[in-house]
Amino acid sequence: MSDTALPSVLFVCVHNAGRSQMAAAFLTHLAGDRVEVRSAGSAPAGHVNPAVVEAMAEVGVDIAAETPKLLTVEAVQASDVVITMGCGDACPVFPGKRYLDWKLDDPAGQGLDAVRPIRDEIQHRVRRLLVELLPHSA
């Protein structure tokens, strides 16, 4: 537990190349340094999905330098809220954590037109989450 008492959120999807990267980027973009944000995948890809990078750039969020990261037990333990996006049973569960499962289409192999509605839904959910995490700053 950190001394800063910032809420911490971990976004998890299988490849950490699409949904979890978008969610982490939106939360970081919207919350700044008021929330500790992590993302990871149970089987990380070699790079972030180029259509996801392009879709995020369209809304002013640059994730071109991000790289997929492997989900670790430590990342889960260090997070207050763990949001899974299709990783199934690959995500370790610890008592005292808040777990959410966001059912979202997978942008893998999709073009920009298919990624945009996924991006927009993730942004909507992240905004709602932020109001819950930081109710006094909304």
C-alpha cells in the first residue's frame, strides 16, 4: 500500500494490445496523477494494435510508445480495482480487491472503423469509473 493513497486501477485483457491499452490511456489522460493506472495481458502481444493507436490518436491520446506488458501477481496485488476485458480465468483473484469485467468486442484484427465504437465505449466506461474513484473532483 502506498503512502499517497491514490486509487489504483489495473486493466487486463489477453494481449494487452487493444482494449486494456485504450482504457489505461483514457484513465491516465482524464485523471492525470490522481489515479495510479496499470495495464497488462495474460499473453501479451509483441506490439500495440496499430488500428488502436490510430483510433486513440483521433481523440488526442497518443499511445504509440506503449508496449504490451505481462500480467503479474504483483500488479494485481498493487491495484484496488482490477478490470478484466475477456481474459477469463487467467487473472489471479485476491480478497479485498474490486473486480469488474467489461464485456467489450476485441479489436484484434479489426480495422479502424470497427475499433472506433470499441474506443468510444471504453471512454464512456472510464469516465463513469473516474466519477466513482474521484467523486469529489467531478
